[in-house]
Amino acid sequence: MSAQQSLWKQKIAKLAEYDIQHHASLLKWTTLIIWACSLAAEVGTFAANKKLPPKEKSFIIKQELTAGGISLAIMYLLADSFEEAGKRLVDKARLLPGELPPQWRNPDAVRKILKADADFLKTALKGNRAWIEKLVGFRKGVSVVAGTIGTIIAFNITTPLISNKIASYFQNRSLAQKVNMATSSPPSPNTPAHLPSPAPITIPAPVRMPAPLQATPTMPYYRYSPFR
Amino acid sequence: MTFTVGPRITQQIMKTGSMSSSVHRLWIGSTGLLTRPAIDYYNGDVDKETRKYSAAKTAVKVAITVFNGILTRIVAEKLGIWMVKKGIIQPLSKNLDAVAFANGVATVTSFLATVLTTFTLDIPLINSGLNFTLDKLFPGQRK
């Protein structure tokens, strides 16, 4: 309890106190912010890279931001919904500690225990707060486990799958644009005038990328994404 | 219908409620080491050679970020707990559990340290780690 603490120490203490009550939520938000920072660092690296031509740079940055934005949104949705589902399991008395007496294994009694209802504490619990601490701790634990599972699914399964799809979409689009530009360029003076100009080529998706294309300086950058 | 869990699992679940940031990262990282390279390896949108290359690249990158992330968090958590013990950071509210507060500070300091290392260490480490490992694994295939 110190009023003399500097502002940054007060902020850390405030966040730490929030963490005591909402650990799952803080873990979720810190993971999301670290991801966003990772994305910013990655994009910043590309933006500062002088070897990249401006057109390629803009393409890579757009690609990174799109994949990153979608991944962040999905991660938030999954982690948050899993965390809430975990809390609901306890609130609705679907998952409880086996030690809890059978007469309290219903949503109403669970709500009263979790809220430390004064009447319930006096009559049913006979002033013993041990059940309150146990159930509050159990609910917190279930929400952390569920939130972590949600984060793992988002981080390690959904995001890489989506990143691959987005990278492949961007690459196919870039390849199609390059081919179209090459075919729609003005005819050379040696080309006979009576021959029709070739129609633009469209690339059907998905395109199997030839291996040498991956080794060109402009293509592999999406592989460095923090979301991969 | 109510599912109940035994006393040992109840204790474990309650303990998980104060899971440290480094353990959280360890869970995400260790599962990521298994799934993320596998997803790249079975990516149907690219040819077999690219898939191999991409899976190796992802594995190296995940390993570096996990190692770096966990190490940073462990050090920062210890620093946070030390700061509480020395009274450098004190609770704002009365009657707080000292251990829970110290763990809370540890979570916050590990977060701040990870943000810092993300900008300063992660990118150079990933780049040099990738260059070194992939040159060994795929000699002559990289420019």
C-alpha cells in the first residue's frame, strides 16, 4: 500500500491485482499483444529493408498485415470463447469438484457460493469460507485450462492453415498479374501486324508453385511471418 | 448432468489457475513444434520440395521463438518476484495474498520483457538461425 510508488510501478501493481482475479484473461491479452508486436516487428523489418523494390515491399507488407490481422481476430475469438465456455461449465454446474456435497451441485447453489452470498454463507456453509475459495479457484483453473486450449488451437492449427491459404492466394494473384503484364505488353516491331495479340492468361487456383520460384528473392518472405 | 472430478484433479486444476506465463508459452510452443511443421509439410497448395523446405523452416523458427520466449519469461518472472520481495513494487489494495500478488507481478514483468525482446532479439535471432540451419539442411538451394 504505497502512495509513493512511481506511476509505472503503480501500473504494474494494478495489472498484477487484475491478474489475481482474471489470470486467464490477462494471459489471453498478453499473448495477443505479443503477437501484434511480433507482426509489427516483422512488417517494420520489411519496411526498413532497402534491398526490396518498392512494389514488392508494398505487396509483402499487405500480405503480412492481412494474414496477421485475420489470425489475430481468429485467435481472440477462439481463446475468448474457450475461456468463457470454461467458466460457463462451472457456472451451470456441468463440471464441479467431486468433493462438493450433492445438494450444492446445481447452478443456483454454485452461483451463491461463487458470489459468497451472505445468507448462503450463514445458513448452508455455516460461516465456512473454504468452499467459496475452493470453487472460485476451481472456476479460475478451468477458465485458464480452457483458454489455453483455445489459444493452442488458434495458434498452432487454425492460424498456420489460414496463413498457408492466404499466402497461396497472394502468390497466385501476383503470378497471374505478372503473366498478364507479360502477355499484354506492346508487340515487338518484328511481330507481323496481321497476327492477333494473345489473350491474357488466367491461372486457375490452386497453382502448384514450381520449386525455383520459391528461391527468388521476392517470394519467400511470407515464410518469415510471426504467424507461421 | 454434472461431471465431477476427483480431489487430485481438482488440486491440479486449481494450481493451473495460477499457471505462469512461461509454462503457458511452453504448452503453446511444444504443441506448435508438433503441429505447425506438420501442417506445412502437408500443405497441398505447394509442391513437395517447397513443402519440405517450408516445414523445416517453420520447425526452426518455432524452436527459436519458443526457446527465446520461455527463457525471457523465466528470467523476467524471477525479476518480478524479486522486485516484490524487495518492496520495489507494492500492492495497491489491502489484504492481498502476497504470493498471488508476486505471481501477478511476475506475469506482468514477463509480458513487458517479451515485448522488448520481440523487437530487439527475435527478428535477428530468427534470421540468423534460419540462415544457418537451412543452409545446412538444404545446401545450395537458397539464394
